[in-house]
Amino acid sequence: MNVLSNRAKSLKPSPTLAINARAKSMQAQGIHVISFGAGEPDFDTPRNIKAAAVKAIEEGFTKYTPVGGTEDLKDAIINKFQRDNGLTYKRSEVLASCGGKHSFYNLAQAIFDEGDEVIVPAPYWVSYPPMVALARADPIIVETKEENGFKLSMEDLKKALTPKTKALIINSPSNPTGSAYSKKELEEIADLAVSKNFFVISDEIYEKIVYDHFKVVSIASLGEEIRKRTVIVHGVAKTYAMTGWRIGYAAGPEEIVSAMSNIQSQSTSNPTSIAQKASVEALGGPQEDVAKMVTAFEQRRNYIVDRLNKIPGVSCFKPIGAFYVFPNFFSYYGKSYQGKKITNSTELADYFLEVARVAVVPGIEFGADPFERLSYATSLEDIKEGLTRIEESLKNLA
């Protein structure tokens, strides 16, 4: 008798979390590791949000809530979409879950069946393909090019479409590249989705973390027909430094959201009551702390991109949003250190960790082996030291 299901045996842990855990283990041993691995802001959750959580505890708001979130949280989400995106949703079209990843998982379970195809542009967030596969659908990976800003071309999208295509995943701004789609590009995708009748899953969790006055547009806002075919996945984690609070949300057609809620009712039930109250304050309260974080991220982005592009043989796309860079280290593959040859992003990441004491995430985990992902959601001091270590370690390869 097999102990584990085939489904469980086919999965591996999240590589970003695994890299972070390995770095922390080394740090616990007294090794000074600089980590570019974690995808979370290094800032504290704003005081007004924490105060709302404390107030909820003191007032005894510690019981079960409705499965899909409280009415005041749903209203705060609805107000956010109206204010920021010009989108109008009803409470029955909104679901709060235990993080953005949970929202995506619920969605995949709600709309995908065996034989469905889901187009996933690469580089992709590491969990998209596994969550599609867990729903027994087939992730169809479509590569994008660094020289095109890591964005899916219409030509490649059309080639990937088949009668089995159920959905396209868009992450804008993107993890891991920081690329983002313009309104015109989204309009072309929306027209195709409507004409070919497939869904768009729009992951907009980095919406507020953008630079150079770039304006994020939600594809769902481009007309009623595309709105009916779009499910937005979002959350408070990145914008408000609330990764540990575990509140994500989704908005889309009522039939889909209802099915997601049913699935959630049989798994986690409601998100944490206290975190929901904090999220109401996050979405509806003062936003000045967000602007301060983005200003700091932009300063770090400018520095890290400039430094990386000055390293011989390295190229780095300048992110439009999020807090990651995705530099290309392919020119170093085939080189060796103490007789050991480096042939891929995993081996180079291992080399950086073991020799330079710097943690990065291998690009292969995002479907793009020539690259490594570095998060600049860490101090400028650590960024400077970490890049110096990377640069020196690369000089030791021959």
C-alpha cells in the first residue's frame, strides 16, 4: 500500500521558503548570511493597523466569523476596488481568505478540471504551476524574453491557445521580474480573452508597489465582458507589511466566488478574526506608510540594478514594480570553483550561499534557469554588502 498519494509525492516545498529557512538556519549557527530570499517587506506593520488588531482582541472579537470574511472587511475590499480601480463589486463577489496564495488555491480548485489548460507566462511565481496541477489541470508554460521586459507577447499567447484553454494567469507587477503590463497591452489581452472565451486570473498583490509614476491598471476594469471573465487575486501582505497576518482576497463572478467560499468552508473556514479587523484598517485607513515604504524600495531598486549591471557578464532588467530583481548570470555557467563546475541557477545559488554567504533563489524555480531572484526588501546596508560578496565570489570562478 502506498503511504502517500501521487499528488503529495509530486510536490516539493516552496523554494523561496526553503531558501529562507536554510539561510536562517545558518544564521542561527552564527554564520553571517545576507538573505535576498524572502518575499516580504522588512518594515513593521503600520501602528494604526496593529492598534486595530489590539482593539479587536480587547473587545473580544476572537470568535468565528462568516467563512468568506466579515461584512466590514468585504465592504473595505469593495471600497478599495471602487476607489483604486473604478471597479464595482457586491459582497457576494468578494471572498477573504488566509493569504493571497490561499485565494489562488481556492480559485484553482473551483474552476479547473482534469484536461483544462492554464497558460502560465514564465518567469512565473513559483506556486502557480503546482497549484494548477493540484487541481488536475495542465499548466502551459509560455516563455517571455528579458529584452521584451518579461511580458507575454500576443503572438506567443495566440500560439498557446487551444480548445482546452481555460485561463491565463497575469501577475502585474510581477514576482520575480518586477515587470508590469500597460493599459494598451492589457486591452489586447482582454479582447482576446473575450473573443476566445477564456478566464483571466489577475494577481495584483503588488499593485501599490510601483515606481517612476507607473499607473497600474486592472484588466477587469477594461469593460464588462472582460470583468465577467476575470478573477482578481489580491491581499494586504505586501502593501502593508502584513505577511504574517495571512489575509488575502479575491473578487470575481458570483458563481465562482460562491464555489471558492464552499471550498474554503470545508478547509480553513474563516480567516483569523483579529487579522480581518486589522485589514479593514489597512485598506480604509491612512496610506502614508505605504508611500514611505515604496520610496525606500525605489531607492534600493535604483542601487541594486545599477550595481548588478556593472558586474561583468551580468544583465538586470529594471523593475517597474514589486521588490525583486531578476539578474541574468548565464555567462558564468560552465565556470568552476575548486574543481566544481557551475552549470545552472541552482548550483550558482548554492555557491553564493556556501562561499559568499548570500542567499538568493534560483531562477529555475520560476521557470527561467539563466537568472537568480534577489529580493531588495532588506536594508540598503545589507544590499551593498551582499552585492559586494556576490561580485567578489564571481571573480573566483574560472
